[in-house]
Amino acid sequence: MIKGKKTHLGRHRALFDAAAIGAHARFSAQGFRQKDLRFLIELFSNWLESAMEGPSLAVENTQIARYLDVLVNDGLAKQTGGPKQPRYRLTRVGLMESLARLVHRRHWWPIEEFFFVYHFLESYHARIEALIAKEGSMFPCTMKLEIAQLLDLKSLVARQEQLLDREIAKLDLRIGDCRKTSELARKLKERGIASDLILKEIQEKVPYQLNNQKPMAELFRETPEENWIWEMEVGSQQRAVRIFTPLKELLVHMRGQMGALKAKASM
């Protein structure tokens, strides 16, 4: 479940976009400062920090400045004030774009960000709609419809259910492969098959996921001192039990939470 870019913005775009909407809402009259945006990003990250030791995301001022520069250059925000004390306001397009990015994410990892976005939309949907309506003289019906679709919590939950179903299915495959590998290694060893032939058959019948990057046979040749038969027979089974099964159980639990949220969104 470790996905996304290594930058804060790439990995936690939801917090940046939600903070931009929040900062615009709080300081819509005079515009928000870079430090206002940074505070909200760190506040939102603190909500997701189970240890409650402060913000889980330490954001640099240069990262905030780059994020805002992109918004301004793309016409999603306007800068007011001098270069020493700039303030920012999202445009109507910027509000819509930030909301759309918040909702239409390809992946919801870390998983807690989904619950944050659900809370954010559930709590502030009326205010967000009012902010978008305020940013301009015209508020066409097509825009109202688009906003309603973006704020549709049932659709948000349904997309998350689909993602979780895919990830659970992937873990089922990994658990199955681990068990096949373990069983095959055990049977071949009991028949007295040579180690190199055991590994060759496993590679052909149950290739591991990084086989295209480094074939299993090459891996074995590089580290011949490793007890690869143990890795295939015992280690593989232990990985299924200690890693993949607990991860699957966690995702199955999260999948159950989606049902509760969908029922609530339907009320």
C-alpha cells in the first residue's frame, strides 16, 4: 500500500487541496497567506496522526510557495499584495479544480486520507458550494450539477469500495501464490529433487512479482549462501501468514466501514 510520489505534494495532495479550500474560506475577503495554508496542512495532517505528537507532515515554506505559484500560473488562484507579503485567493475555477482533485483520486493511500476527505465534504459541502457560487456573477445550472456530483458522498464511497475490492483481490492472489510456492517446494524436496531444479520449477510455475526486474534464478545465483529452499517452503508460508493475511484483514475491515458510510450518506 506504499504508493505515490515521494514528495509531500505527490503523496498528500488531498491535504494541500483541502487546506487551500479551507484557507480561502477563512480569509476570502483579504486573501490567505502562505503561513495560513501551511497551518491548515499541518492541522489536517495532525488529525490523521494516531500518536498525537504534532503534525505528521512537516511542510517546508518552499513547498508551499511552489504549490501556490503553480495555482497562480494556471489561473487557479490570484495573488494580491507585494512580493514580501503576498496573499492569495482561489478563483472559481481554482475552487472547482481543487474540489475535483480532492474527490477524483486514482488511489486513496494512505487510507486515512479517504476518511479525512469524507469528513471534509460531509461537514463543509454547503459552505464549499456557497464559496464557488460567490466567486463570479454567473452560477449556471451545469456548474451546480457538476458541484453536486463532486460532493456526492455515495459516489465517493462507491469508488473507494472498488479500490478496496481490487486491493483485497491482489492480496488473495499473493496469499495463494505463497501457499502454492510452499506446497510445491515441500513436495519436490520430499521427492529428493535437487535444489536448483526445485527453484527452477517454482520460478516457472509461481514466478514472484519482481521477476521481470530480477529473475529468481539470478537472485539465487547472486546469494548462493542463502537457504533458498527454506525461503520457498517456510518463508513463503510465513509471509502469507504474517504480512499478507493481516493486511487483507485490515482492508476487509475498511471495506466494512464503507458500507456504514454509504448507509449514512443515503439518509
